[in-house]
Amino acid sequence: MLTILCGPEADAYLAFAADYYESALNPAAAAHIWALHPLDDATVAALNPDLTLADVRQDAEGIGYPRS
């Protein structure tokens, strides 16, 4: 798992997540997160249409994730 998480691209994680969670992630949104680009509403919605940036803001701040 550490090899997947420390890789330079999200591709290995996308394959793992699709298998483990039996659901495909949006590749563009996963790449956005993998590159540590600031969170925005579009990325959050692409990963989970039931959530907004406001819904995840506190969690993102808690782990020091950049946000717009």
C-alpha cells in the first residue's frame, strides 16, 4: 500500500480504489488531489456529488490539505 501512496501519479491508486471499493473514481479529480492542488467545489463534487467544499472544509483543514 505504501508503494501505491508514494507513487508519482494517481494511476496505481485509481486501480487499487476501483478494485477495493468496487467503484471508479473520476481520474481528473484523483489527479487533482494527488498533485495536492487546492480543493474546490468542482473537485469535491466529482469525487462525491453528495458533498460540497463546505462539507469537507473542516476535515481538509484538520489534515493541512490546501484549499482554495
